[in-house]
Amino acid sequence: MTVTPGLASPGLATADLFRSAFRRHAAGVAVITARGDAGPVGFTATSLASVSAEPPLLSFGIGTGSSSWPAVSVAEYVGVHVLGEHQEGLAATFARSGADRFAAPTAWREGPGGVPVLDGVLAWLVCRVVGRVPAGDHRVVLAEVLSGDPAGEGRPLLYHQGRYHGLGD
């Protein structure tokens, strides 16, 4: 076993260390939506990941304390929306707690399976939830892509160092 100098003993990192390290990791920005008993719900996610092409599977994380978690915890279908750099305001709206995320100026419609589909995004997908894996104070949701539209134009919105950014050349 190799011991790294300055590392007295392996232990758990602090939440501050973890957050600080991941602030340096640029991530694409997506909005996840679902139909809830009291209406549509949604949240901004930077944890979207491709899992498999055959079958087409993706994953995202959601905190169990999130206002969207009660709906996502039982939803059969979710919407996944890849945001463009022109949609910083939309990302901020869906990241804000207590906001009516589906009020004007948010443009949306009901899509397949009753899933709220946002207008003007780079791509949207409707997915069937196939698993919810406990991961600390979050759940990793696994979902199979059923339909969608990748026809949006533009460049992706990124999240880095606690702020939204466009993709630089």
C-alpha cells in the first residue's frame, strides 16, 4: 500500500471540500420535470449523465429534501431538457426554491405521458423511470429514453464555480 505524504489517514472528506472540488468541474445544465399531484414540478440539474445506448438510459441526481422529490419519487415518467446558453434565466428559475417555476415567462406544454415539456431548449427527452438508487441525501434516478426532440439550435449552458456560463471557443 502506498501512503501519500501529508495524508495522515484516509477518512471522509468534509462537505466543504467536496463542494469546493466540484465547483471546479464544469457541467452541462438540464431541467428535469415531472407531473405531480398538485401540478407540474421541476428542478435544475447538473448531474445529468448518459448511462447506456442500448437500451438508451440516462441518470440524474435529486436531493430527497428537494421540493420536486415527492413527485419524482413516484413518477412513472420524467422530462429531461438540455438548456442552451441563452437560457440562464430558465436555469435560475428552476434552481430557485419556492418559485412558481411553470408560471410566465416559462413556456411549456404537456408532452407524452403528461410530462411537462419546456419550449426552446436544445433537446428534450421523455423517459420512463426504471430505478431510484439511494445515494446519501440524494437518489440517483435511472430512466429509459422513450421519445424526444434534439432539434434545438445553439450552444449549451454550463455551470462552473457557482455561476452559469456559455461555451467558450
